[in-house]
Amino acid sequence: MTRVPYFNFYPADFMNGVRGLTAQEVGVYTMILCRIYEESGPVEYHPRRLSTYCGMREATFASVVEKLVDLDKLQLVDGMLSNRRAEGEIAKRADGLKIASKAGKASAEKRQQNQRQDATPVQQAFNHTDTDTDKYSVAKATEADCLDATADLSKDLFERGVKFLSRHGIGEQKARSIIGKWRKDHPDAEIISAFMDCAKSGAIDPIPWITARLIPPQRFVPDFSKYGVTQ
């Protein structure tokens, strides 16, 4: 089972459960519970290792564990320490994670389906995923494909670009402003290509991603002047 770095804690239940125990016994009980949750199941009863983990002498630790087992706070079966409440919570946690995972996948699939149904060829390229088989997939799309997809490239860039950015929480006015800024320095086809690469990458914040994508790599020019050589 996959380790999960948290567990549900119920203060009232815990306080009732440890009532009557000494501070030392509560400490050992808490440390063992944490190990059980950390491992998502029973832990091996290795007195020397666990006593070091708890910062105690081995004999003292073993005595405390024996009392906790006698009180049924912990269960020792086949050399493994466990706790009934913890086992139930771990099982519930696993079920909850499975449900959340299925819900997340279903939501993503539904969102992709809706995007494919509403998309034009250029927009399909913006929202391409590896499962898309449409004619204008990112893997096969070129600038010529984009030019053939619309008679007015700049209009299509603004319409599809604004819609793409709005799905990332960017307002229409800001989206139009940033697209206009990009168009001052770059041709429309290059910006569309950057949009498609951004969609393929799954970038969360598209504006800085596309801005960086549109910046050509700097060419290194060596400085020979320090050697007395003019270029």
C-alpha cells in the first residue's frame, strides 16, 4: 500500500483512549501509532529498534509495550504490532483516495471531451492530448496547417487565444492585451505554434510559458576585445 503522510486525528477519542495511562505509556503508544500510520499497516515488533525510535532503554520500552498489549491498546500478532482503530482508519483512507482518484480522472476526461466537441481545428491543436486523433493534432500540426484552418489568422488567434487563456483564469481584457503585445514582436503563426506547445505541455500558468517560448535562444558571441582583437 502506498504511504500517505497524514492520518485523521480525533482529539476527544484519543484523550478518552489514553485516560489512566502514564505520560511514558502515552508517549510510546503515540509513537507506535504514528509508525503504524506511516507504514499503512502493522509494524514489526523489534524492541531494540523501536526503543531507539522512542528514545528509551530497551527493557523499559518492552515493559511499556507489554502493558499496552495487556490493556488491548495495541495488538501483538505473529511478531507484528497493530491497533484496531488505526487499521480501520487506514482502510477508510485508502478507499477515500481511490474515490478521489476516480473522480479526478472522470472530471478530466469529461473536460477533454467537451473541449474536443466545441473546438475548431486550430483550437483542437491548442487543447491537444496524446489521446486525440484529430487531423490537426499537435504532433502533426505545422504553421501551414494553421494557415489553412482559417482565412483570417489574426482574428482566429485572438478568438482562440482568448478562450484558451480564459480557461486558465485569465480575464478577456488581459488576454487580448498580452496577445496584442506578443503580435508586436512575433508573427501570428509563431504565436499559434507557441499556444499549441503550451497546451501540449500542460502548463498551469500559460502567459509566462508562452512568453518564454517566444523568446529565441541567445546566440553566444565571444568577446575578443580583451585579447586585442576587433570583430
